[in-house]
Amino acid sequence: MVSSKEWDWKNIKSESWLKPSEESFYYAEKWRAEGRTRMLDLGCGLGRHSILFDAKGFKVTAIDLSEYGVNHLREWQKKNGTDFRTVVGDMKKLPFADNAFDCIYSYHVLSHTDTEGIKQVMSEVHRVLKPGGEIYFDLCAKNAWQFTQCIGDRIDENTIRFVGGAEDGIPHFFADEELMRGLLSDFRINVLRHVDTLATPLYNATGSHWFAEADAEKEDLKPDFSGIIGTTVSGKIDRPLGSVHPRIPDMTYTVNYGYVDGVFAGDGAEQDIYLLGEDKPAETFTGKVIAVWHRYNDVEDKWIVSADGRDHADDEIAEKIAFQEKFFDGELFR
């Protein structure tokens, strides 16, 4: 499997990459009418689709391999006065919980890998979509001149690594109908179409792509925290009540925040906790886990620990942790 390589967005001058694709307007209306709210812009680039879906009322999460692209989107957010989660990450290992999203929009992105890589990508897409969650995406088609004339280095029978230009060194996977249907074997295919694109003033190259709309077929399994809630845990407080976040100067901790000794979370670090029932800055803690805040657009949940033995109410918990959790899309489990 080839390593992922980011686009050279810094040297992309075309204004077309700042304008949403035609299909995005349709899917914003379609998904909103269907009641889908949690949306992932997979391969957000400079952020054109994230901004659109946010304006349409979706709970947007945006991810791209390019730090430059994500930073561009963050500046765009500031100008628009919007606030949704943006992540630098690889589509082959999405840093999100299972069953996190109602819908995924990915335009001219998923082809940027090889044959083994696209299988991993589609597995990750299936994992993070809710049961019945929908993706709209495209892949390069094998009848494209870029594939038939092999304009770069052939990596495998379906993949060419481009040479020169903004996509220098970036792999491109090319599909035919059989490959498309195979990649979507765990999905219900609603739309599968093949489109040849001619050069226009905004798009200065011909191309050929497969476009697909598909729903994830899977069991509707809710997170199970029954083995955690009710247990007594202890650990250290590394961000006491009243302290300031080490990277966000205007974020002050309204509760003691720490980690459980010897228990590791989805991000590979020790399990983080919010400590309720302790009104003074603490150094260590012992208490009962009374709830779990499950982050959908992250890999790490937060345990809610009671230091005073009280079963704190949901609204109290939500108020105490909002200073940090407002940046994430999550749900409280008791």
C-alpha cells in the first residue's frame, strides 16, 4: 500500500477549488430533507464544501491530509464566524468513532491511493457511517486518457502515480464498473454513473469518473459502556480547575481534568476524565464513573467521574464540560 501524499494547495491558483461542486447543492438539500445532520467532508481541501454544508445547518466535520488546506479552511471559518471541527488526517485511518456520521461527501478525493489503499478507505468509510448512512463520492475511471496513456509511474494494475504539476507524486486509483461494485459490496448502491468531463474555462482538463451514492449496510449497534459506568477509578489531575488549556489560551477548565492510571483510550493515551464534585483544584482523584461522553467526531471518549458520590444530573454534566466539548459532536451515555 502506497503512502498518502497531500495536494500542493499552496500553489493552486484556480478559483474553481473555492466554489462548491454542482452536486453538493443537491446533496445538501437531499440530506437535510432526509433528516441527516452529522456530515463528514472527507478530503475537504480548502474547505468549499464544508462551508456550504455548515451554512445549510449540518454538524460538519472536515478532514484533509493537507495542513495548508485545513488551515485555509480555519481562516475561512473565522471570516464567516463559523465553528466546526477541522482535522488534519489520513482517509485510510479516520480518527473518528464507529457509526459517527449520517452522511459523507467526498469529491475528487478517494482516488488518491492504490488498489490496497482504496479497500482500506472504503472499510473506514463503512465503519464511521451510521447504519444507513450515505456517502457520495467519485473515483477516476479506467477509460480516462490519463490511465490509458499512463501519464506517470504505474504502481499496480489500477494505479498510476502522477508526475509533475500540483499532483506530482500523488497516486491515482482508476476503477471500472466491476471494481466499483466490489468496493461497494457492504453498501446498498443507490446511484452509480459514469461521466466523461470536457475541458471548460473553470476546469482545464478532460477527465472520466465514476460517481456513486451508496448507503452503509450494517447492524445498528449502540456503544456499550456498561462495563465502565459504575466502576471506581483513580488517577492524576494534569489540568486542574481554573487552569488554562496549554494550546488554547482563552479556554479555562471549569472542572478538574485528568486521566485514569493504567487505562488507555482510543488515541493510545491514558483515559481522560472530567471530575465532578470537587470544587477546588486537585492533584489526584478517586471516584465512580457515572457517565461517558461519547465523541462521534473523535477517537477518544471522556469518562465523567464523581468525586463526591453524587449521581450528577445530565444538564449539570453538560454545563460543566461544555467549555471543551462544544468543539466536538458527542452524546452522554449513562
